Amino acid sequence: MSTQGCLMCEMEGAAEEVVIFRDELWACEILPGYEVPGWVVLRARRHAVGWTGLDEAELNSFGHRARAVDGALKRVTHAPATYVMIFGEAYPHFHALMVARGVDVPPERRTGDILKLRAEWADPARAHQLLPGLRAAYTDLAQAGDLDTIPTHWRSQR
Ligand SMILES: [Zn+2]
């Protein structure tokens, strides 16, 4: 299983400044090249390829992490819609692009077409300004919603 040239693996070395959270199984960050305000990536910490590459612990926790990230995006951006996109083609390492679709996104750029805004709407400074709020909202929502699903031996490390 090649991890060379895998952007999702490379994110393990990314600075804390881009991180919304990292736990034993999952990380959520702003990715270089995807710096549109309200766009984040939730990725498996290890090079797990596709849905079938996830182990039981990852499968059982993904929904809770995605729900908390989604809630954090909604809370911080007040976007009327949020999207979760999983392609697994450019980078088969399991990850989800999670996007807040703001009121300013025109109808012809909604749903799948929102990806066309990736370069045009990139604004790293504004994207990073959202991070403190996203971190706080994620922590709040994750603690409220999913600690029961995390094995006890992990809780002490959080
Ligand atoms: Zn990888």
C-alpha cells in the first residue's frame, strides 16, 4: 500500500495551525489547495484505502466525527447547507471533504458544482480565521455526542 505522494498521509506532518482536531483515528484540517472558508477535510489518521480499508473502530466512529464536524461548520458559518463529499479517486486514503455552503453561493454552484469554487473562492486568511471557532464547536459537540463510543483507554488521552 503506497503512501508516497498521498496528501492525506502528508497532513500528519502539517502544523497545528491548520488542525480542527486530531484523535487516535481521525483528523480534521484545512488542506493546502482547499482553503475556501468553511471547507475542511476529515481523514483517517492511517493510510486506509476506501471504505473497505477502514477497520471496525474507524467504521464505528466515522459517523460521530462527521456529525460533530458538520455541526461545528453549521454553528460557526451559519451556512444553510453543509455537504460531505467522499470520492476516493485522487487520494484513495479515506477522507471526506466537508463544506459549508453559504448563502452567497449562487444556485449554479451548489451541490456537486460547488467544487468549481475551489480555486476562485480560495481565501487562506479567512479560512484560517474560522479555526478557533471550529475547534471550540467541535470539542463541544463531540463531548456532547460521542464520548460513549470512544473506548475508555482513549478518553484519558484526550
Ligand atoms: Zn495516505
